[in-house]
Amino acid sequence: MADSLDPVFQIQRVYLKDLSLEQPNSPGILLEQEQPTVDIQLGVDAQPVTEGIYEITVSATVQTKIGDKTVFLVEAKQAGIFEIRNLPEDQMGPILGIACPQIVYPYLRGNVADVVQRGGFPPVHLAEINFQAMFEQQQAQAAGQPPSVLTQ
């Protein structure tokens, strides 16, 4: 009977939820000699699926521009389904906001680099992310501001 109260943390599945590549100014922009600027935005979302099952989604938006013209735009969402049971409530936030994204993120990095390269560009390698620092920053923002004011 004690076994049913043991903590459970299992990866059920990791999958590519959404991926798009846009090159709105090709082929003309490909002839430009100027180096593009790169803007990268990351996000993490955790949603309960059913009792003890959670979907964690790590998203990335990578936009490169030359001047005001987009060279390419990649939007990607990598997700994982995790079974998490019998953990103290105070540990759930760090598990969902730090541990799970750390598992999913390497898959996102690989998919973004691959789609950029398949689009005919040098791969964009997303930097390693300190999800603990990101989680702590979000917690601090949530404690200091009303939820409607939070921005990503």
C-alpha cells in the first residue's frame, strides 16, 4: 500500500507540437551582403492534461532581419507529456518550470537548427538556458506584479 504513495516522475512522450519557417522576402533578400540581426524569444508553458499528467511546452521564435526586412522567421513548440504524482505541492512549481523544460529544450534546439539549415541558412544554435534562473525571475515578477501586467 505504501507503493501507491511513492513519488512518480516519468516522461511519457516528447514530441514536436508546432513548427513553421517563413521566408517572406526570398529570393531577393538572399542576395544581400549585410549581416542580419537575430532576435530569439523563448517561453515555457505547463498545462495539466489529466490527474497526474502534465504537458510542458517550450517555445522559440527566431527572427532574422536585414534592416526592416525579414530574412526568415521560425516558430517552434516542443512538448513533453510527464506523469508526476505524489510530490509535495511546493515541489510542483520547480518540477514543471525547471526540470521538465530542461528535458524538452534539447529537442527544441535540434529542431530549430535543423529547420533553419533545411531552409538554406547556416543553422541557428539556441544557447543553453538556465531554467532555474528563468523560473525564479517569473516567480519574482508574479509576486511583485498583478498577473494581468506580466509580459513574456
